[in-house]
Amino acid sequence: MTWVDVHGNDIYYVERGQGQPLLFLHGNSSCSEAWWQQFDAFSDRYRCIAYDSVNHGHSSNSPRDAEEPDRADELEGFLAALGIERPVIAGNSMGGNTLIRWATRHPDQALALIPSGSGVAAPGQGMPPGRDPLDADTLFLPIGDSLTDGFKQAQPRMYERYLRIRSTATRLEAMRNPRRPSQKTVDERTSMADRVGAITSPMTIIVGGLDRAVEAAKRLNGLVEGSQYVEIEGAPHNVYYEAAEPYNAALSAFLARLPVAV
């Protein structure tokens, strides 16, 4: 097990393979281990890396009375700590939003960007409202529409595995005592539509056809010149997990089409 200090936080990460860094960013209440199917598919060609964001997985908790740490700042700190300068970054949901905000700060720094389950909200749609604190008796975190009922029926072990790997003490503590988002995060999310047009790093947006983020993903595609859009029919919000095979195929095809193959 491996940790690294990022802005005073103890950040857990997993790593496999060698070569060009391919970094995966998990969604809200998920964790780095959820990307294991991508590690299996890409670690023979890439240095696959995924970390647990603060208040998730096996990383440390932030103080209860402080703002939630800014995820884009955290990403910058993690890349610096590992000495990664030109990453390929894939992120789902919160992770997708994080990579988009990071990319607006560094429009050409990534070799490639692959957001999924995320995009740019339409005018008048801001950050989702805060959740009520989690019941103290809850041991396995709810997942809403992140996976489908059909997946639960067809692959119960995979479904239950996802519940287990993300329901860590760190995440349970954070959900029982929600931290407020930072004003910096709110401001950058609100101004996203005005800023994403500056991104020049190659981008493919992957989204499940059942995902609530489809329209936001399409809007992002329209705002980022040269970006590509892939919609996987019948896949939910966690497209990378439930529909790993078509997600991995779309990611592999995109990377192979880059002007300089990575």
C-alpha cells in the first residue's frame, strides 16, 4: 500500500505498469480501487495510477470544521508529488469535473483528457445540493443510479464488490459529517462554460446513454473545439465500471488516434 503527502493530506494511491502515466480520478464517494478493470486493460502499455481523494477510500479526512479541500488543487499537488508533467487523465463524475477544472488552469498540459459522467451544466444549473448527514448505522454507502438494476441482477458479486471497496471508514466519517464545498470550487464550477473553450489538450468525452450527465457532456463537447463524444448505449453513470469493455475500447481507440501515440 502506498501513500504520498499532498498539501498536508495523507493520500493513498495504487499504481501498476510502466511508461506514459495514465491517471484515473474516481467519482464522489468512490475510490481508486474501482478502476481495477482499467488497470487490467491498460497496465501492459501504461503506468496506470489512481488515488483516493481526501475524505475518500484510504486517504485521510479533512477537519470537520474546514471546507472540503479543492479537488483541482489536490490533483495539481498529486502530479507534482509524483513528478508527472504530461499526464493522460481519465475521470468519472467528480473526477471528470476535477480534470476539466484542472484543464482550464492548464489548457495544453495534458497529453489527453477523458472525462466521463460529467460535463458543463446548462445555465441556471449549479452544483448539486448538499446531502443530509449519513445515518450512523449505515455501513455500505448507497450508490443511487451509478449502476443499473440489471447489472445488480446479472453480476451481483461485481455489484457488491463496488459497495465494499468504497465504503471505507474515511468515507463513512465524511458522509456522517459533511464538509462544505470551498468557494473556489463553487466559483470555478459556476464559470466552467466560459473557461473550457481554452482547453487545447485532446479530449474524448465518454458517457453512458442512461446517465443524467448526457446533456452536460454534449454541451462540453460543443464548447471544446476538436473534442470527441462517445455515448455507450444502455450504460449508467459509472460507465467505466458497469460497461468496462466498451469504455476501455473507446479509450484505447482515442489514445491510438492521437497525433503522437501515447
